[in-house]
Amino acid sequence: MIRIMKQHLQEALKGLSKVVCTKTSLPILSCVRITTGKESVTVSGTDLDQWMECQVPAEVAEPMDCIVSLEGLREFIDGGDTRNMVCIAAAGKNIRLSMDVAGQSMERSLHAMPMDDWPPSKAQPKTMTPVTKDIFGIMKLAYPSASKDDTRRTLTGICLDKNAVIATDGSQLVKLNFTLPLKEQVILPPTKVLVSGFFKDDGMMGVVMEKKDITHVNFQSGAWRYTLRCIVANYPNFNQVIPKDEDLKNRIVFTAEDISMLEKSVPKIEGYKDDQQGIVMYAGRNGVKFMSRQPSSSVKIDTKAEYKGMETMAAMNRNYVMRALELGFTEFRFCDAYSPFMASGKAGIYVFMPMRNVRDIESCWKKLGITPNKEANMSEKKAETAVAGSKAETQPAAPKTGMQFKPQEQTTPAADTFEELRTAAEGIRQAAKALADSAVIIQRKIADAQRAVKLKEKDYKETRDLIERIRAKAA
């Protein structure tokens, strides 16, 4: 029998619920394993891609190793005084739980799953290196910039590099500075544990190698130990899309007062027709302002930002502006209204693409009563042609939408299985759509033919009836 303070057990189950699936086709994966030590118990759970365990102080009367439902255990200890002690004891093929509630002794039996059904533990790293708790906060900050498109599996994760944590979805990229004990890049999928920044204490980090690839990463933080399966793939060359400092001749520096004001006001700017997230930023002799793309909107958000550069009117996604402010970056630099913007600070950099082919941008100049100079009034097509012409020998022209990545190595990379799968799935989807459209057309033709047959039958019947009436009169 073992006795555990309810508060400690609740905290362990709360963390394990981020890994353990309560709804699964494998009942064993909805359970937790409780293993005793000398003066503690280890509560663990897995979903076969993640393994998580927590050491909990306990009074151990006799050794025990059992597997019980997480939901059943959590339901029994829910509510009441958190200082109460929970007793867990073996009872044949069941586990008996007991606890005092409002002065009354409460008991419940839970079915114990067979020990042989428990998945084997993953191999542990050969060495573990100390890391500070800051790494968990940085990973949490990076994940919102990763792709939400499951067909782009590599970009759904974050990349841990030697000196930074990187995330991108092809239209935005964040690179947060942090020194990691890694010799190679590691891509971590978006798990509930990491996305929520669950770990709060300093700890250790290690990797598991299989052949030449890093397949699993192990973290230790306080009483927790967490292992997860990595995304084994080549991450895009993020350095290629980061603008060079010498190209960023326009610079905006927002004040702390601006940051606080913009965080509240930018989300309230009126959207534009079918583009509710698009807004416009003006930077020039009249300061730095944000406004709606909607010609009928006269709202202009003034800032106290310092600006050095040419007069510019740029359309952008407000979510990217908010993201830069959320990361604490106060300095925005850019080359022109059509090239990547880079927000930066001590923590790192954030790069995002402005909008192109923007309609009604001229109305924004009129709102300010400004006639743009030739350089600012340059059409997008001319701007792209000029940029392409000046950089034709050094790099390819910028893409019309999103960021253009190059492979990290000069050698031809191996084909990405998931990219091939995505392409194949897209081809199947297009073929299925064409087939469905053809089926609709055929159904319409069949319906038309059926209506035509019914009309002919009606005409035939009416004609036959008329002939019968004529014959009857003639007789």
C-alpha cells in the first residue's frame, strides 16, 4: 500500500493528461503506470510518440507496480481538501483507492490493466546536459509561428539549432537566440507539453541517436522527465530568407507607450472586404501611422515612433504586427513596401512578408493628404523588376507570395517523402474533384433525358387518346 498527498497526485495527473489520450482505440494508452520507489512513486504515461513521468513523494508500505485508468483516478480524487492523503492498494485484479472526504472514508475499486500490455520505454540518452528553464519559455514563444498545415509536416515543428530556436510557416519566421547543447538541428513537433510551456524549472536535455539521425529528445525539469519523437527531416535554410542588414535602409523604433497602445488598437482596425486581417502602415515625413485599407474608414492610429528612411505605404497582415509586438520587438526595418520586414530585439528577430497586389492603396495616400513621391509611388511590378534586375547575378528574384527557401546543403537533397505524399494527395484531390464534376454533369444529362422521355410518353398517350375518340365518333 502507498499513501500520496492528493495535491501532489493531482499535479502529476494534470501534467500527464497532456500526453495520455482518454479516447483511444488502445485502452492501455488511456492509463497511467504507478511504480514505487523508496520514498516516492513514479507516475508515467505515453501515447507511443511521447513518454512522460513524474516523481511524487509518497509513503511506501510495500512495493507496487500497477496500471490504472487516468480518468478514473482523476475523477476519484477530484474536489475536497488537497492536503488529504490518497491510499492506493492492490486488491487482486483491481486497485483499491481510499480517501477521507468531509470526515467520511470513501473507497473505490479500479480495474488494473495487465502489466504485459504496457508499451516498452524508449532508449534514454547516453549523456544529459544542463539547460535553464528559459528554453521552455522560448519554445512556447516560437510555436505560434510554425505552420498549421499538416501536409507541411516539417514546418509544423520548431527547429532547435545550436544557437537559436526557429519556426516558420513560409510567410513569417521567428529566430530566438538561445545556446543549446546540440551538434545537429532537431525538429520538435507541436505537443501540448511544449506548446503550453508546461515545464517551469531548470533541468537537463539529451538526444537519442539511431544510425545518423536524432530520433528522440529527452528533457528533465524538476520532478518531470519527458521524451518525445522528433520529426526526422531537413529543415529549410532559414538564413537564406533573413534580409541582410545593408539592404534594410528604412528603420522604425517604437516606444514602450506605442507598444502598449498598438496591442489594444491594431486588432480594432476595420477590415477590408474579403481581407479582414489586412491593414496599412505609413512611414514618412508625417511619422508612423496605421490605418484601414477600407477607403470609407478615416481612422488613423498615430504613434510616437522614430523613423528614418524613405516615405512608404505598406499593406500587411495585422497578425504579423501583433506577433512582433508580442515577442517584444520594438525595431522594424525593411528595404521597401514589397520586401520582407524584419522586427528585432535582444531576444532575436522576426521576419514577415507584407501584402502584394493590394487594391485601393492609393486611397490611403489621399486619407493623409499626401502625394507620394516617385520612389514611394512605384508600382509593385516596377519595384520587383528593379529588385530582380539589381540582384540578378547574386540571387533569384523574390517570390510573389511567401518566403523562398533554399536547401541547407549545396548537394541535391533526398526527396521529402511527406512533400511527395502531399503532392500526390493534391493530385488525387484534383482528380476526384474533376470526377465529381463529371458525375454531376452526367446526372444532369440523365435527368434531362428522363424528363424528355416522360414528355414523349405524355404526348404519345394524348395522341393515342385523340385517335380513339376520333374512331369512336366515326363509328
